[in-house]
Amino acid sequence: MAHGLLVTDSFILKDMYNINLKAYLDLTCTIKDNLEACIQLLEIGVEVDVIIIQNHINQEKTAQGIYNYLLARDFDDIPIIVLGEEKEISKYSGVQVISNCYEVKNVIQATAKVLGISAKDMAEKNMPDFFPIPINIFSHLDYTDFNIYHLTGKMVDPRYLKVIEQGTNPRNKVKQYQSEGVSQLYIKSEHRLKFTNVFSKNITRRLQDTKMTTNQRVESTQIGYDFVAQHIEEIEKVEDLIEISKQCVNSMNLIIDDQPIIKNLLQQLFSNQTSYAFKHCQLNAFIAAHIINEIDWGTKEHIEKLTFIAFYHDIHLTTKEMVIINSDEELKNSALSEEDKDTVRQHAYKTSLLIQQVPRAPLGADTIIKQHHGMIGGIGFEGKKFSNNLSPLAIVFIIAEEYAAAILKVEKITNNVPSYEEFNHAKTLDYLYAKYPNSNYVRSIETLKKIKL
Ligand SMILES: [Fe+2]
Ligand SMILES: [Fe+2]
């Protein structure tokens, strides 16, 4: 059995190639997400038959890096397949470039060739496998182009039962499975990429529907948010993700306009069982909009910019445990893995870099995101002296976020109705005045006196 090294930081590419290379070529891949980790693996003598590697990862010229390394080490008999445009090394023998990294077929054919697997061998392989999709994604489709399967039996003897026919509306069946506690359903893995495209189109269309109730809008926006967060590393490459984000930001603004009272907004958020990350974003956006409406220099454009920022600011944080951290102390004492701690420590900085790649992002949004924990450089959390020198909108956002966090801390929910007996508005304001004594912060805090709870 052949062994490959797949080097990519892309969520979609990892899944797509790992599954397909195994299914079509019986190639087992070790996956690494940067050049250094890939070199470390080769250094300890792991033998690989082929390296399938993304052209660039972040700023790193990953494919070129591995080529130079193999050459220097006389390992240059290992074939390299590059995912994405790469001019520098494409002329060398042993290097093949697949300029569209989503062309599964071409990558599989190129890999088959270097492994000496013929088309006939490929046809005789047992295909296909099934690919899991979180069930809430299906609940959003009016129509499915694919058969949908349910996994029954044990993992040692899995059976995939076709439960929803292609060409039908899957909603009722999906609801039924959700009520039974099923968390994912399956599609055939060869449909995975097409499914992502269909989903993107569908959610974009729904978000543009002006007749939706607020409740439906909250549900759709949250699903859009979670989808973008799940695929965030693709944002530079996948046009659909930018479109979904744009529609989500518009939609968040509509939700704010629709719900002038926090209590109503929270009821919508809780009755939809939205993710904590989305509740946090929508509530931040709502409170930031309130501050801007009350502050003397605020404009509609500022509100739109802050909603955009609310949508993206914590997009790298995947769990509630990560989102709620607001100081170096809390980070240190958290039960998160070292890797997650690093993500939290660097999320403001990392997201600001990402925003620079988002087409038509509002001017200066990257700087505000970088500063949203009070640090000019975007790494870690300000503990004491919150400076007046931060961007004025970053200051508004910091105050909005702290107030929102105080509300969400009091999560007592009975029959989907959140109660706030323990949320103490006056105490929260006292706390904010003490923590942020500088004048620019005080101006934002003052406006909260008028917020409609
Ligand atoms: Fe946040
Ligand atoms: Fe944050």
C-alpha cells in the first residue's frame, strides 16, 4: 500500500483529497499543514511515495520550500504534485502542477501515474465511501440533488441506509432525525464538492429573501456564519464564502433594525438554539450599533463597519470555551489544548491578516479587528491600561463586547426563554467604568445607560 504526504492547511482540500486518494488509489496520506511540519516528518525517515502539496500556505512558498529541501537532501526521486499555480518549480522533472486545486480528477490521475496505477486498476477499487455532513446543513435545503444516507450499525460494520431520495425536499425527514438526536447524515463522497457549491447557492439565496421572519433570518444567518467559520481558511479562494459572509452581514443589520430591545433579540437567538459564537457576534453587533446611534460622531457607515467586524472578529474561534476568554489570565487557566490556546492568543492578529484578503472589506476593518482585545499588535489581551490611542471604533467594539459578554454570562433558559435576573445592568456599568477609565471609553459606556433591555 502506497503512502502519501498531503500538505495543505485547507479544510476542504484535506477532506477531499484524503477521502478520494484513499478511495481511488488506496493511498494512505499523512496530513501536515505547513512546510516545517512536513520537513520534520521526512527528517525522521518516514518513507513517502508521493508528496501532494499546496503551492502557498499563508505567506509561505510551501511547494518551492519542499522542492529545495528534497534537492538538498538527495530525496529528489520523490514526486511532487503541486495544488495551485506554481511557476518557479513547474519546469523540473518530478514536479507536476495542477493549477486548479479543486480539480480532484486531475490530481487523482496525476497521482495514479506517479504511483504506476493504471486506469483499469482504479476501476477495480471498491468505491465509493460516504461523507458525513452536519445535519443542520440539510435542514436548510428545500431540495436535494443527492441521495442522503443514514449510518446504521457499528463502526466495525457500518451500513449506509438511503433515507432521502435525490430530487425531493429533505426537511421533514431531517427534522425527524434531528429530534431523534442524529447529528450527521451522509452523502457519497464523490458529491462532496458539488454539495458545498449547492449549499452555498442555497444559503445565499435564502439570506436575500426579504420576506423572511426574524426568526427564520436568525436561523439562516447562523447557519451561514457557522459555514463560513468552518471553511474560513478557504476564504481567499472560494468566491461563494465571500458572498455568504456579505449576505450574513446584511442580514445581521436587518436583525438589529428589527429588534430594538435586547430581550427580544435574545429570545430569537435562544429559540433558534444558535451556536454561542453566533449569539456573541449578533449581540456584539447590536450593542455596537446602539453605541454608535447614541455617540455624537456616529454614522450609519460606522454601524455597518462594526457589524462586519462583529461577524469576522472571532471567526477563528471554534468553541464557546475559546470565545469567552477575555484575558491572558483566563487563557492561561483554561483547559484548552496548547494549540487552541495559541489560536486564541493570536486570533485578532490572524483575522486582521485574513480581512486584508477579503475583497471590498470596509476600510480599516483589519486594524479594528487587530485591536479588539486592546493590543495594538493583535496578540494576547490587554490587562490594565486600555489606551486612548486605539482606533475609535475599536474602542466602541471593546465596550460593546464586554457588555455583551456580561449579558451572555447569565444564560438561564427555561422553555427557550432566557432569563436575566442575574444580569445586573448597573453593576456591569460600574465594572466598565472601573476597568476603562480613559475618556474615549467612558463616552461609549455612557451611551449604555440608555440601552433598552
Ligand atoms: Fe469576541
Ligand atoms: Fe476576540
